[in-house]
Amino acid sequence: MKTIVRIIALLSISITTFAHDAHQGTAHVRHWHIQGVKNEVHASFYVYKQGEVYLETTGENIIHYPLASFSATDQAYIAKRNESIERLNHQIAQVQHVSVQHSQPLPVTTSVPLYMFVVCMVLLTVAGVYLVVKRTNTMSRIIIPVLCFTSVALLLGFTERIERKLLSITDPHLVDEAFAPFKGKVNTRWDDKYFHVESVGIADHEMMAGITAWQQQVPIPQCYIGTNAWSIPLNPEVAATPVPVSPQHFLRGAVAVAVNGIPIFNPYTNTGVDAQVDGQLDVYGGHSGRADDYHYHIAPLHLYQQTKQTLPIAFGLDGFAVYGEKEPDGTPMQSLDSNHGHYGTNGVYHYHGTKAAPYMIGRMVGKVTEDNTLQIIPQAAAKPVRPSLTPLKGATITKCVPNGTNNGYKLTYTLNNQEYHVEYSWTQSGKYTYNFISPTGTKTENYNGAVICSVPTSIEDAVEFSSDVTVSPNPSLGVVRITLANNVHEHEVLGVDVYSLTGNAVLQHKGFTSWFDTKNFSAGTYVVTVRFRSYSVTKKLIIP
């Protein structure tokens, strides 16, 4: 009996240690000395990736800094910890980089140490064997089931912790890889919560041709820029009950955004019909909505003519990627579940686009918020310049081509065996002219809209210098002042953004600000972008 008591005591100590989460203690917490950070950072090492060191604070928040900004002592510690983690991960499993949504390896400093799990299981096994051999009383018969239950609980707890950590981080650099073939048409940036996609909503393929159920809308530029950019969650959470993409849900706005910057709507229109079956879509699966905003209603599989089969063609607004007929590793598409997707070999869910209904997303696997207008929020907004029109029964669009000055289009359609045209254009200041040309004459309509936006210059492109904006002092002494030229007005500024050279947004300000504080910025080179409606001015900023 004394032996049993000793074993139970050891088990109690082991289980208590196991149940005590690693971040709540101080065993792995270090005091980090980081260049450019005024105070010591108290956190545990999480992971090292692509020159960035990720730390987990005692509040379970993930922060990261460039490796070069750490002290020499800290860098040596990071190298040692990273080596041990890679060795452990190699023993557990080889994590394959087969998806742009990448699950980070499990660091031993942020979950239950493997050795503690092993110790607990060994002690339970020894105790169980002893009791089986020596069982002579009722107490033994009670303790044996308890030990079995405890073993199962420990195993499930350990597995759950691994799964939770593996699915906790999406690498924005790998998400960005999917958009890379379309840079120039799109600009990307990200923060801790969202991956933002900026575009003007105009595709580089021919739009509208092939539509047989036309709503009399045409494609014009939209301003999906700055605070009105598309936002993809970087850390998607699986919903307890996936919400169907159906005539009852998500009938307004997008459910996904394609990698060419074009939004993707519910296959069902706001009238509840399948847009593809009804003849409302062009040969690429898109059309223009009531705001003259071009968007898709089905998976843009044609984008694989411009990108690799192993990259996504879209991302749902729940944060999960959309692939085509291939898996992320290049193998043929596996069987799909009722959501029109499945979990990949990396443990992350993804959807697949197909030519048949439901085309792309059957049900939203990730958590989303649907407002009372039946749209997902956050949601970028399209802005109309003219009233929406009604369907033109019997019309078939044959082509829609850019004009000679690239500031408009000529749309051609047939009706009752006669040819009609809509020639429309815009000025940089936002004045729109629509000419409706019929066999009997021309009708002209003019509208005033917003100033035409442009896709911001990527920080990877050459830095654009302009006399419209001055950033000083540079290098910064703690406070940076932004001065506009005499002929530039503050109300013309959409926003001020500051990015690190890794593409991370360190400051985003809506509208104009004449100054910002850099005391908490790490030393290094940054890019300051002042966004106007028709252009952006980019300046390089040095933090010593």
C-alpha cells in the first residue's frame, strides 16, 4: 500500500506539472534586449522564420522582431532553441510547405514539453502494471480504471494542444506569393490580424462578353484602396457550424477575393437565382453589379493561365484558400466534403473551385460575421456613379474592349438582330460620360463620381520621390513630421501608412496626419506612403 501511495504522489506532481501551461510559469520566459525597443521584452521564444523572431508574451500574444535587432547573447540563445525545435519537429513529423496557409512548427517553449508527456505516461504505466500484478483488494480495482482514464485524458490534452498551436498562424509571406503574379494590378499589405488586398476592380481579361441576361451595368474602376481594401483573416478560426453560401446568406457583397484583386460573390444573386445558370455571367464567370462594379460569381479557374497550379486562385473572407483541380502539392484534387473543400496534408483547411455548383465555397468553414444586410463584414464597398438599371431582355453582349486612351470601354451587344453600343469613359477627376448608341441615334449621360484611384506602389518597387510630400527629420529623432506642398490640400489625402521592409504595416492612419511618433519603432529602414485618390507618394525613412 505504501508503494501505491508513493506512485500516486508522483503522479499527482507530474499531472500538476503537465496541467500548468508553459506560458503561465517563468521557466522559459526571458528578458530580451532588442535594439530600438526602450524596455526589456519579457516573453518566451516561439519560432524563428525568414529572418524574423516570433516571441510569445505571458498574455499569449505573438510579437516578432528581426533577428538582427537582438543582442548577441539573445541571438546565440535563439540559434540554440531553433536547432532543438527543428530536431524535435523532425522526430514528430516533416512539415511540408504545400499550402500558402502554413502551419508553424510546434515550439517546445509554447506548449507542453514532450518529455513531460513521456514522464507522465511512463509513471502511469508503471503504476498500472504494479496494481495489476498486486491487486488484492477493492482499492486496486478502483485505482486501475482511474489510471486508465487519466492516461486517455493526458493523451487527448497533449494532442489538442498540438493541433491548436499548429493551426494558429498563417504566414502572410506565403499568402502574398499567390498574389505575386498579379502585382501591379493588386497591392498587398498586412497587419497582425488581416491580409489586405488593394485593387481598382478591373480585370486584365475581356469582361462582359457572352452575357445573355444583361442588367445594363458596365465595369468602371472602384477604389478598393486603403481602409476600403479587401481584408482576409490571417488566423482563421473554424466555425462550430459552417454557414451555407446560399440564397439565404451572403447575398450582398463578396464571399472571397481572387488573386487578381477581383471580388467573388455568392453564386446566387440578390434575387436568389444562380447567376451562371441564368446567363448573367461572361465567359470568365463575372459581370457588373448595380454599382457598375465588376465581380465574379464562380471560381476564377482561368487565372491558372497566369499562375501556378499549386497556388490558390482566391481566398475566402473567412481566411481559407481556394485551389483549382489540383491539390497544393500538385496532385489531383481529392474528394470534397459538403463545404466544397477538405483539410490538406498540412492540417489546414482549403476549398476547391469547380465548374459545377456550388462552384467554390459550399459553406463557410471559417468564422465570419454576417450583418443584417446579409453581407460579411469587414467588407470593401463599391461606389456607384449613376442609378442602377433593369435587365434588358433578349440582349447578348458580344464584346467589351478598352478605348484608345485607356480611360473607358466600348461595349457591344445585339438585340432583335440589331447591334448596339455603350461607349463610356471617365476623367482622372471623376467625370463620367456614357454614350448609348442605337441604330436610331445616340443618347449621352454625364455623371460626377469620385476621383479615380490607382493601385499603390509596392514597397518592393523603386521608391518614388515627389515634391508634394516632405518627411522630416530623416533620420528620425523620435517624431516625424509630414509636410504637404503649397498646392496640395490635407483633405486630398486618403491616408498615411508606414511599412517595414518585410511588408508589415507598422502604422496606418486614415486621412492626413502631420506627424507620428517613431520612439517604439525598431531601428532600420521604413517606407512612408501618403495615399491620394489618384496617386501615392512614397518616402524612405531611416530609424537610427
